[in-house]
Amino acid sequence: MDFPDEDGTSATSTSQRPVRQPRERGPKASERQQIMVRRGIALAAGLLILILLVLGVRGCLNARKERSLRDYARDVSQIAAETDQTSQSFFGRLNDPGTLSTQEFLDAVNADRNAVDALLSRVEGLDAPGDMERGQNALELVYQLRSNALTQTANLLPTATGDAGRDQAIIDVALQMRLLLASDVIYENVVAPEVNQVLADNDIADSDLTESQFLADGITWLQNDALDDALSGVSGVEEAATPGLHGTELVSVAINGAALQEGVTTTLEAGSEPVVEAQVTNGGDSEESGVEVVVTPGDGEPATADIPLIAPGATETVTIPLTPAPTGEVTIDVEVQAVPGEEKTDNNVGSFLVDFG
């Protein structure tokens, strides 16, 4: 028999009462603040590192860009300086050929032309930064004009320093001088301002381009008379004629073995490569050297060749290819240039009508 406790609760009910577990408490407020501070510090440090990386990369890119702009300006200035040397060489020689023979003069002009061609290749090979694209395009145009002008001038000077076709050749050389003037104007008013502005925009103040003026003496060389006077002196030192009779004579002319006759049309087979064979006799008392023969096919470009030496009374033959080959009926003019002391020249020329089929 069970007896209740004093409070009226049995022992059994007391033993079955559930036991409460202690509640787990989170971190204190101070600990949470410390965690947030550490996280904030870590985030700030990461952001600082990112900013430093961005600034470092940007600094490297800016340094690389500045270096490329300086290198480009330096290369262009170097090319301009070498161009100035070539210009001085070309116009200095044109103004005073000194003791150069005609062939030596022409060889020197060809060397100047090759130098300008090489400068054009260097310009086209420049590694121009993107900001320099407009300046680079204008610079390439400048050197294309200069290269074309020197090439055409070199091609024209053999005629301009001779007799046949001389007047027209000088006019054409003057036109090439205008191309050189145009190249100078483009360099001064487009290339230099464009490149220097890009340098200034990038705070580069000590790399401005060197000036480049190819055409010397302003408009002097644009005038036909000035060119005529200059080229008249391109013959080297004139040798005094030795005493006695001097004179050459055009004896005969043939093309590919077919003899030509004045007043008679000679027909040649179409498609052949014509070669003029001119026989010249020295009718004087002295040896004649460097005797020049000029062949002009209709309106085509004159072709020339020299006979190195003709003894008194001797006859020599010179061969001159006609390239490109004429077509149809063409008048072939052949002239032996007068030698020093020669007074009779009417027997130095011949004009022949040829039908090239």
C-alpha cells in the first residue's frame, strides 16, 4: 500500500519528471564584432591588392605605350635625317657635277634612287603604334612620292643629258620635282603635326620629329630653264679636240640583219625582238672615244649605246635593242652624236621607215 508524500505527489510521479538540458548560448556580442572586424580587414586587404595589381598593370601598359611612341618617333626622325643626306647628295651633284662624266653622273643618280627606295621599304616596315596610324599613312605617301619621283628622274636623265628628245625630257624631270615638293608639303603639314600631337597627348615633350625637306632651293628646280642649265654641265671635263680633222659618219643601219634605206619601207616579221645595228666610220685624223649613237622609234623613248673607241678611218658597229618592240609602220631615227671638234654633222643622221608587221 502506497502512502502519499506530504505534498500529495507520489514518488512515482517525481521520478518520471523530464530533466531539462541547459540552453546553448551563441557567441557574445563582443566576439561577433571581432569576427566582423577581421572579415572587414581581410576584404580591405584584398581590395587594396586588387587596386595595386590594376595600377601596376596600367603602369606597365603606359610605360610600354610611351616607349613604343618614343621608338616610333626616333625611327622616323632617323629616316628623315638619312633622307636629308640623300637630298644633299642629289641636288649638290645636280648643281655642280664637277668632273663627273655623263655615265658617272647617271650612276650616282641611280644610287640616290636606290637609297630612297630603301628608305621607303623602311617606312613601310615601321611598327607604328595605333595612335600613329594617320601619321604613318601620310608618311608612307610621302616616301612613295619621293621614290616614284627619283625613279622617273633616273629614267629620264639619260635623255635629258643628251640631244634627241632632250627638251621634253627636261619638262618631264621638272614634273618629278613637283612630286618632291608635294612630298615636302605633306610631311610638313600632315606627318609632323600629327605625330607631334600624339606625342604631346601622351606627355612626351622631347621626341618631336626631325624636319624633312627633299626639294632643295625652293622652286628653283621646278623651272625648266634651271634644269636645262644644270644638265648642260653634265658631261665631265671637256677634252680639247686634238689638232686635225674630226668627224664621224653613219654608214649603214640594219634591224635583225635587214638593211634599212631612207625613202624605202622595210617590212619585218611580226613578233620578233628588233635589234638595231648601226655602223659608224671615223673619218677624222684621231681616235674618237665614247661615240654615242641614239635610236628613236617614232614617238617612243630614245635608246642609246656607246662605241668605246674608233680608230681613224675605222668602222665600228653598235647594237641597240628596241624594247618594247614597235608595232605597225614606224619611223626609226638614228643619230651619231658629234665628237669634240666635229663641224660637219649632216652625215651623222638617218631616218628610216619600218613596218613591224
